[in-house]
Amino acid sequence: MKLFEVYPLHDIEIVKGQGSLIWDKKGQEYLDMYGGHAVISIGHTHMHYVQRLTSQLNKIGFYSNSVKIPQQVQLAEKLGVISGRNNYQLFLCNSGAEANENAFKLASFANNRKIIVSFTKAFHGRTSLAVAATDNPKIIAPVNQTNNVVFLPFGDAIALENYFAENGSKVSAVIVEGIQGVGGIQVAGNIFLQTIRTMCDAYGAYFIADSVQCGYGRTGKFYAHDYAQINADIYTMAKGMGNGFPVAGIAIHPKLSPWYGMLGTTFGGNHLACAAALAVLEEIETHNLIKNAAIIGDYLITELKKIPQIIEVRGRGLMIGIDLPTELAHIKADLLFKEHIFTGEAKPNVIRLLPALNLTKAHADRFLTSFSKLINQA
Ligand SMILES: Cc1ncc(COP(=O)(O)O)c(C=O)c1O
């Protein structure tokens, strides 16, 4: 059978990783400033992570949610403490899209409403309602089209208030990324997020904080929405949660009470997934990686802002967007093929940095040196 290629592929085969470095099969070393799309949070083949997963696999790798899995309880407790929300409850699933689907479903069951408010340039996943709430008509199949999702301008608190004034009683949930990732590293302002909170409270709608990409300490706070000092009703998370092992979840505010059977999953919260997620949280806690993300991220942003050829540097912590003019669109490919540095991208010409939270200053400097060299040669 021929393989379906999900994306156009780079002709690179990665065979080994260690921390923020990876190697291809020819032995070429690369600096990983992309983390496989914000997934590698504590570095490749991290010793504690490998040991925790190996030791769990040697005991038991999987059993279904019909039995007690104490690792799930440990994970919920630790996540509650580190995220500062130990009064929430955790539902575990497998991917970011699935987390968002469950959040929509939970909100709709709770207030018996149908309208979901999403925002321009939002990305929430590729499954039915998650993709319908994603602002990209190209990936919304006819069967996913629905009048239940409304898009409002991202960052526009007035437009949001006006919409609620007319339709508030029909809104089930508002979903927003604390920093839009696929949308090009666009930071949601504090007033905008606080207005979402106020509108949801005033009209009985639920606030879903999509933290799939911007959460888990990446921005220098556990959830990027924390900068606005608000509590969401549901936080959805995935990517960095398992450092590469598929694990996702939703943290549910005590005002919501899902009943048995409302949310369910076969694979979600299995022993191995919990071991991976616990290893990540233990590492974040022991080495204060959220602080490291803030410090190294600030350093990168400050240094990048000194480069005059860049149109704009956006982001927080280790979620950074470098907006380049069209004539410098080739820099991303040059970084990979000339300087051997992996980065991400967003349309039209944004380079996205999403490295591991324990990125060192030396690796940040290696990136800055290569980037400046390429920009000055262009
Ligand atoms: C903000 C956001 N939400 C949801 C998703 C979907 O996550 P997954 O690919 O794990 O389904 C993504 C993936 O890029 C994302 O960036």
C-alpha cells in the first residue's frame, strides 16, 4: 500500500534526538527550535521520561477506563497544583481536537445551547466541531459545515459585546487560544480575554481556553490565558503534555458537572499516557521550566526585536513568531538546509519558534547567530 503523505515532506529522516538536538540518518545534527510543532516540551529522549515510560511499560502499558488507574489521579493532582487549579477535574483523552470536541459537548450539555463563538484565524483541530470552529474553509468538509459556529474578529472586545447583546442567550461557549498558533502567533489581549469572561458570566455561556499549543508552561505561565488573570471554565490541552506521547485533556471548572458516560474514550488516560504526562510535569516542576521558558523566551524576543529587517516579533515565552517581509520568505528554508535548524511557519511569512521549555541560552544564541547571519547575507 502507498502511504498517504499528510504534508509535503522534507527529505530528512530523523533517527535520533537528545534534548534540543536531533540527528538525521546521515549523522547531520540539527537544532530543534520547533519541537515537532510545540510537542517536545522537556527535550528529546529525556532520561527521566524514558525511564518512567520504560518502567511503566514493563509493568503494564494499557488497561481500559473500566478499572482504577491511580496514575490518572496522580496526574490530575499534580496538574491541579502546577496549573493553580486544584478545584478543577480532569478528563483525559488523546489529541487536541478531541479535547476541544469534548469541551464543546460538555458546554452544550450543561447550558442546553448550540452556538459556539470562535474568532478569525482560530485553529482548533480537524474533527467535526473543532474544524467547524477553525477559520479555514479549505479544511471544513461539507459535512462539517454548521450554522452553530459564529466567527467574530479576534481581539475585538466591542464586537464581542455587541454580538452578546443581541445573541447572548443562545451562546453555549466561546473558544479562544491565549496565543493563536496556526494563526501566526497572535497574542490575545488582556482586555479581550477579560471581556470574554464577563460576557460568558453575564449570559450563562462557557469560556473554553484552547491551551493545546499555548498551554503547559510554554508562554511563561501555565496557561497563556493566565496573563489576563482570568479563570476559564474549561481548559483544553494536548501537544506538550506528553512530550511526544499522545495524551490530551480538559480541565473542568467545578461549576460544570459531567455525568457518567457523557464523556468517554478507549485510549484516553491509559497507563503509558499517564506515565508520559507525569514525567513531563515532574520535570517542569523540578527544574522550574515555566520560568526557564519565560527567561529564555524574553531573551530571544529582545534580541530578535533588534533586527531591523523583521517586520514584527510576537509572542510570549517560548512561543514566538517572527514576521518577515516577502523578500525574506526564504529564510525558513535557509535555516533548515544551510544552518540545520528546524523552525515552524505560519502563513504568509511568519517563522514560528516552539522549542522545548528547557532550551538553553547557548542554544538560543546558536539560533540567533544563524538567523542574523542569514538575514545579513540576504
Ligand atoms: C490551538 C490548537 N488547538 C487544537 C489543535 C489540534 O490538536 P491535534 O492536532 O492534537 O488534534 C491544534 C493543533 O495544532 C492547535 O494548535
